[in-house]
Amino acid sequence: MPSLILSAQRIAATVAAGHHGRRQAGPGEDFWQFRPAQPGEPVTRIDWRQSARSSRAYVRETEAEAAQTVCLWCDPSASMRWRSAPALPLKSESAILLTLALGALLLRQGERVRLLTPGEPVDIPPGGRAALDRLAVALMRTMAHDPENTSLPHPQQVPRHARAVLVGDGLCGLPAMGALLRGLTARPARALLLLVNDPAEADLPYAGHVRFSGLEGEDTLTLSGVEQVRGAYRDAYARHQAALADLCRTNGHLLIRHATDQRPEEALLALHAALSGRGERP
């Protein structure tokens, strides 16, 4: 585990250095939200134009002012424990590294981090290396969970107005993912779906007689000419990816893709930009 933590810290430091000195206006400065005024709140904080539209007084605050938590979820399902070649990391290894690196980046910025688990969520307050160690232990314990008893996180685990980063391969059922994303929108909470996939999953680069074994209880499939179904497979995979993108877009969330043959710094840079408000918005 120490080597994993060091790798995560190195990646986080690289991304942090890349952003140093070129901060841009993001949601913290340019975007705001309205919330009901609390008893004793200074009258100078009330937005009278917004309040005039209803019977309640509202305060306008920027996202930088709003107390927020970033929730992290790393997919522990069996489909993540796969790679197409020995030179590539398992999807789960890439997902763990990226989740921990993002956690390191958030903690060093003073953010509150919550790890979503199959049981109770684990809150990680800022606290230097000790906080990162605690996150790593909780994350590894979660990923060691019985994959047959795993599921997507429940929206109720995410605090209202928090942000959620969901790291997985996206190979779950679309109805379940749709229910999760709609539930997060209703909280309300903003989500970012990071899809971690092996390059072979999009391409099916096999030929001849191949026997495929499922990782999640699926039946074994033997094909005598894989290349003959490659086109249909690619189309089906593309439709699934497009459906995931549409679910994110229609529910106001973001989607980022990462292949396990790519540098993790690229994905973390995109994550950091999206969470900072510099990424593409739906």
C-alpha cells in the first residue's frame, strides 16, 4: 500500500503543479446558487430580486462559499478485475489509483472527502498524510468486498449540494445507472462519471476461435470467428457508451473517459478541471 499512496501523491502533485499559476474563473467565482435565508442571517445577504418571486427570503452564495463535500466511489464489481494484456493494469488497479490520486488532490486543497462504500460511507476530513492513509485503507477494504454483493451507491449517501465522482467501467445495467443519476439530481448533487475501460473492450481485437468467460456469472461463450462479429460488437459497445453519455447529459452530470493504456495524469487533469468548473458542462 505505501507504493500505491506514493504513486497517487506523485500523480496528484503533477496535476497540482500543472494548474499552479493559471487559475481561471470557475463555478466558485462565476456561478451561484440560492438557498433559504437562515434565522439571524444579515439582511445585507438577502437577494431581494430572487426573494420577491416567492414568500421566502433567499440568500445568493457562490459555490466557493457553499460548504461542500466531494464523494468518491470506486466500482468493486468483478468486471473491474480484468485486463486484456499482462502489460496493462487491471481496470480495478487504474480505478483505485485514480480515486486515491483525486483524494490526495482534494485533501491537499482542504476539501472534505467522503468514500461511498457498500456499507456506511467513510468521511475523511483534511489532515495531511494521515488523512490520505485513512482514505487508502478504506478504499482497499471496499475493493476487497465480495463482488457478488456489490451495487451502485445509493443517492442518499451523498449530502445535498455535494459533488460525487463515480469511478467504474460503466458495464452495469443502464436502468440502475439511470436511477442513480436521477437520484443524485434530485438530492440535489452534481456527479461526474469517470469510465475506466480496457482498450480491448471498445475494439474486440481478437480473431479466430476464442472462448470468452464471464466475470460476473455469465455463461461461457465460444466463437469460431470473432472477427465476423467485431462490427456488431463495436456498434453495441458504442450504443452503450452513448446511452451513458445521454444519461449524464440529461440529468446535468459530466462524463470523462479513461483507457487503461493512457497515462493516469491525463484523467486526473480532466477530473480536476471538471471539479474546478473548467471542464465541459452538459
